[in-house]
Amino acid sequence: MAFKRARWLGVALVAMAIGGWQWAERTQATAPAAAMVDGKRLANAAADGANWLTYGRTYDEQRFSPLAQINDQTVGRLSLAWYADLDTDRGQEATPLVADGVLYTTSAWSKVFAYDAVTGKLLWSYDPQVAGKKGYDGCCDVVNRGVALWNGKVYVGAFDGRLIALDAKTGKPVWSTQTTDTSRPYTITGAPRVVHGKVLIGNGGAELGVRGYVSAYDAETGKLVWRFYTAPNPDGKPDGAASDAIFAKVANATWGANGQWKQIGGGGTVWDTIVYDQELDQVLIGAGNGSPWNRRIRSGDDGDNLFLSSIVALDPDTGAYKWHYQEVPGEEWDFTATQPIMLADVQIDGKPRKVLFHAPKNGFFYVIDRVTGKPVSATTFTPVNWADGYDEKTWRPKIRPEARYSENGGDFRALPSAFGAHNWHPMAYSPKTGLVYLPVQLLPFGYKDDENFKYVPGRWNLGDVSADGLGPRTAAGLAALRAMVKGRTLAWDPVAKKARFTIEHPGPGYGGILATAGNLIFQGGPDGSFAAWSADSGKQLWTFDAQSGVMGGPATYSVNGQQYVAVMAGLGGSFGISSPLAPQQYKRPNGRVLVFKLGGTAKLPPFKPVVPPAQDFAGSWSDATIAKGEVLYAGNCGFCHGPSTYSNGVLPDLRRSQIAADKDAYDSVVMQGALEEKGMVNFSKWISAEDADAIRGYIASQARILKQRETAKGAPPAPKG
């Protein structure tokens, strides 16, 4: 008996060590087949309308489907076929993949799920058990954008930097490898890609101080094949990586010898876009912002800082450098080039060109020759005040002097800004209309040189002290900001370099887009709407209330002749947690998988949000202490709990928090880490007890203002989506 108990305990411990995988009840006789995706299937994915095999459906990542059963004439009959509730209300950014009747997706905290694509029956789920306190290392929520499929396996990049291969039939781990230095605040939120039997993955964390790179691992064994760094080695030595040659030849000379990048890391993280150009057999990556943002602090001179804000072409088998184009030399506004890259063959000036389309944060739409890496055009798709276009001889931006805040000491309000004119949200291209459908937003952000900058490991290190970046702190300020910001969807003609039509939205934060041969585009919004428009006119034809924000890219697939549309619902991400403009300032239902078909009969359960009242805070604080607490709140709390007087509804509104109102409970959380495993880390290594009390004083002052307002109106008003 003792032997049996010991053997059982050993098996249990092994299962726990591997990670929390579980079977859902099912029968082998009725279960769909596990995904057997190989190079041939991915290469021919454009002709396979029934499946959605990779993040952008095909290697060119156009997110266009040839399916047309759901079209501009039938979409009025589109309704919910099935839904699946998830176990977290954090942001949902994944694009579901579908192969042979199975839908694979991820949720926040890097959890993976496999469902019967017709019925919604859970086949298996896997929880990588990311430690809650790791959530603090994320700039933009604990999101995940999806999986990759290859040879009977499902690959996911976990938030804590692991790359994990799962058996597609069972969800059981096959292998796991740590892709990052765990002593640094690296994270993974992007979806892997599989090319030539190798799994490609990048990482994030530039705001907190890391050095960016992309890696390729053997898809069968998890062994590292190659790595390409996007910022130089601080020791000035070769890394033994694919990037060594180009850094020695070109890139090292573009970084200052005395800048703090050597200590902080330099940034350039490849946190999202990785695209395989199968026609030219090259991998295209987009590199991110500098670390810190401020170029004066980062590199100490006027260097371009390669490969920040660059598109880089690499050999898929070796990682060797082929070409690059830097969109923003010496960037210092968080103008990443990590936004989606899309490949196409188009006629320009009467000649066929192999190009890529790119619409990054900085507000310019780029058409770039994929053979040479030289731009064909760079055109603003939204108001831009940091540059006056591009010099078409050098293809360098004409940066306005006032925008270089690190040099002139001014306080510069940028449009667009760190939030991005276009962020990670997938765009789509229809070869039927020749248009790129582009989610656009316009949110300002302030930048000012930090003359007293000091690097603090594990914290946000931006080198920016503009009060304009802290968010509005009065009702009037919030109203003024709302009047300024925009949200829209552009139907952009990349050849004519202009919008054919514009869909205006109530505000920013609208999600990824799907285009179909049925003359439709689908897109969700932060207000919980999920809608379809005519692809040739922009007329809205259908809408659905998802009850929570819809950010991720929709997918469509077909099983037994029936077309479905799938999308994830769940507000979060950078806009959801840190913008003062998210429309649902209350707790929402947990995230969901939503799947639609013509004549679907499923219904979401009714949801009525509950808004806790503003809390009574015992104690008193001087005006000076409250003012100090306001600044400390913005620097320590606002990125997650919402800036200043705003509640984002994703994480607790501290004005309504019983924990914040109770001094002992507050101190146990903020200074002792009582909720560390839920993602609220211990701040005692960064702030003093006096600082913590000042923050609480500021929260109390805002709670009292809120209570007075709600008491005057009748507490609390019914929230609106």
C-alpha cells in the first residue's frame, strides 16, 4: 500500500510540475481529429477556406477569407451558435485558430483551450500556471494573442517567457523551454509562428528595461536554432547569435558609447509581429521602442539606435540579416514597428511589385518593397504632429524640432502617441476591393525630458516626466480629452494612398478586423459591440452585444458546409487598463469565446453590472500630502488601476475598494504583498510607508469627491456600455 501511495504521489507531482493540463469528458468516437498542420498546408492556406491555420490565416497575414455563405445579403440572419465562458475577466486578445473541426485559442494568463468548432464542447484545456506576481512585469495586461499549429502540436508563448509545445489531441505538454532571462522583466504576449519546422517567438518588456530579440526553436525538440538581437550587446562582444555580423558592420555604431542602454537593455523588443514571406523565403520582424524611451538618456547622442522601430528581414533557416528599414531613427515616443505586417502583390505605376503594408503607431502608412526593403510610399493616415513627412531620397522622417523633447527640454504633446494611431489590433486586406481595413485611434500623450532620471530595476523607466502623460485629473480635463480623441476604421487604398471611406466610432480602442469574400468586414469595440459592415461601402449591416469589449481579431471557418465566425470577448490590454477613455467603467463578465452562424440559437445570459459605492476613508491628509500622493499614484498605480480620477473596470477601482479604505488591509497589500499571487505585487522595495500613506490619502480624496457626486445624483448611476 505504501508503494502504491508513493507511486501515485510521484505521478501527481510530475503532472503538477509539467503544468495544469486537464481532460474534458469526451468520446474518442465523436472527437474531431487533432490538428496535423505541416508546411504544405500552411503554404497552401489561401486556398483552404474551411480552416484558419495560422495567426493571420495565411503566411501573408491578410486576414481575408474566401468564404461567402455569410455575406452582405445574409448577414442579417447571423446569430450566436455557441459560446464558452473563461475563468478570467482580464483582456482577451487572441485570434482563434481552426483546423479540422477543432478551435484552438488562448485566454489571459496564457491559458490554452481546444473546443469542438461546431458544438463548443471543451476538448481540453491547459494552464501554464504563470505566477500572479509576474503580471506586474507586463506593460499592457496579462494578455495572449494566440497559438501556432504544427505536426500534431499546439505552441503557446507563456507570459513568463516560456515557449511550450502541447499535444494537439490531449493538451498534454510535449516540451517547454525558457526563452528569456528570468532575472529581467521579460514577458511574452504575442502568438508564435512556425516556419520550416521552427517555432519563432519574440518578447516584450522594454518599458521596464530589457534587450529585444527574436528566437527560432526546433518545433520537435524545443532546442534553440538561432537568435537575432535588435539592440547591441552592452559588453561590446559578439553574442554567438545570427545578429553578430550586422551589429559589427553597421548597428553598433548607431548607439552612443556612454548611454544608459548598456545598463537598461536598449529595448527593441519583438513583442508581436513576425511574418514569413514564402515567395522570397524571408522572415520579417517588427522591432519595438527604445529602453528607456528618452534618447538622450538611452544613447547619449544623436544616433539612430538600430534596430529600434525597424522592420528587419531575416533568413528563416539561419536568422541571418537580409535588409532593414528604420521607420523612426532615434525613436523616443514609443513608436514601435511591432504592429501587423501584411504582404501583397500589387500594381504600382503599372508595374507588379512585391510589397508589404505597415501602419504602425507613428501615423504613417508604409508600402515597402519586400525585395529591397526600400519604401515605395509613406503617407499619413491620421493627423501627425511629430514629423512633416519623409524625404523620398533618404526615406528618413522630417522630424519637427519641438518633437525632440530630449534635446529641447520642452513639454511636447504628441499626436499620435504611445497609445498608437494603430496598435497591435490586426488589420485586414481584401483582394476583391484592393483596400486595407485599418483600426485607427488618436490619443495624445505628453513627453518631457527627465533631467533627474535614475534607473530603477523592475520599474517603468521612461525618462519622461510630462504631467500630460498622467491623464486628466478633473472632470473638465476628462471632458476636454474626450472631445479631442478619435476612433475610426479606415478603408485605405494603399496604391492611391488615401482612404476610400471612413467608419467613425464613439471613441478609440476598436479591435482587430476580418475581411471576407462575402463583401463583409467584422470588427469589435471596447463597448462590447461586435459588428459587420459592407466591405465596399462601410455601411453597417449587423451588430451583436458581447457584454464586454471585443479587441482581438475575428476568424472565420467552415465545417460540413456551414460557415462560422469566431471572436474573443474581454476588455483589457493597454487601452483597457491605462486609458481614461474605456467606455465600460465597471466590472464585466469573464472573457468568452463567441462563435456565430446563420440561424444560430444560442443566447448569452443576462448581465447586469454591479457598481460598489464609493468607500468612506477614515483619516485626514494635508493638501501637500494629497498632491504628493497624486504624483505617486500616477507613477505606481495608474497604469493598472486607471489614471487619476478614472476607473477602468478591469482592475479594482480603488475609490470603491474596501481594502483601500481599511488602512491595515491596504498596508498588508501594498507594503507586504498579501495579494501578490493575484498580480498585486509588494511595493515596499520602491516606496516608503510615508509614500504609501500619501497615495492612500489621494485615493481617499477622490473617493470623497465621487461619493459627493453620486449622493447628489442618487447613488450610483446605472452604467452605460
